[in-house]
Amino acid sequence: MSMRGVEPLGTMTLRDAIDRLFGEGFLGRTLFPGRIRSLGEEQRVPVNIFELPEGLMVIVPMPGLQANDVEISVSGNVLTVRGRRTPGQEDRDYLLKEWDYGPYGRTIELPFPVDTNHIIATLDNGVLTVNLRKAASAIPKRIHVRSAEERNLTGGETHSSPQGLAREKASQGH
């Protein structure tokens, strides 16, 4: 299954669009510069997702975090990435402060099941890269198609041939 390129506004809900409008304002100006997030409110972190032949690559910016500050989990077809940015020097008088502190993360519905035993996550220079391998059930299987001549030469049988039906009944214990 291939993932389509998506415009950033194409995946945004109406609530996200309104939050973005009031949070960022017009022309990138903040309408409410003193807006304080409620305690425990998780900020949404942007992601880039690439489909590879063997699975997916998810890239998430995590500036200022160490590997032990990042939590990654997979449950079913859902990947969750979380981090927590702690305050730095808060005693300063900022002219402009755009970097929020606190919890942030992202939950992503994956397009196919992944093999949870083969997930590799690395954090390098503030960029988290998560490689997820497709589960065996999600990998397409190529089926060899035999010609009628090949079937006759090998003594092959079909599910509807008398030999195939007899073998199927015998395997079911009839």
C-alpha cells in the first residue's frame, strides 16, 4: 500500500484549523502571545512519513531532547511518539518566545501492521527517525500461475477437479 503525498491543510480537522488560526494568526503573527497551555495539554509535533519497500520511515523533530526523553509505542496499527521538553532559563525577559515547554507527541494510524520485533528508532541532532518493518501478513505474496500444460505435466490438480476435491475431503476427515 502506498501512502499519498498530503498537503498539510488536507489532514487538518476544522478544530485544528481554528486552533492554528487563533494560535498563529494571520501572516504568522501570534494573536494571543500570552496563551498558556493547560497543564498536561500535549502539543502536536509534526512528522514526515515515507513508505519504503520493507516498511515505513517516520521522521519527527525532537529538538533539545535526549534519547531517554522520548517514548515510542506501537499498539495494533497505531504508532505513538511522545516527548517532554523541560524549561531552560525561565528567569530571562524574552523579546520573543515561540518554543513551548511540556509534553508533546503524535499518534499515527499506520497503513498496515508492523513487526514490533523489528522497529529501530534513533535520535540524532534533535531528529527522531523510526523505521518500522511490515509484518509478514502485510507483505504481498507472489503467486506462481501455471499454464494448463504445466498442470498436466506435473499432475497438478485444481480445487474443483475430482482429485482436488477428494484430497480436500480427506484432509478434513470426511
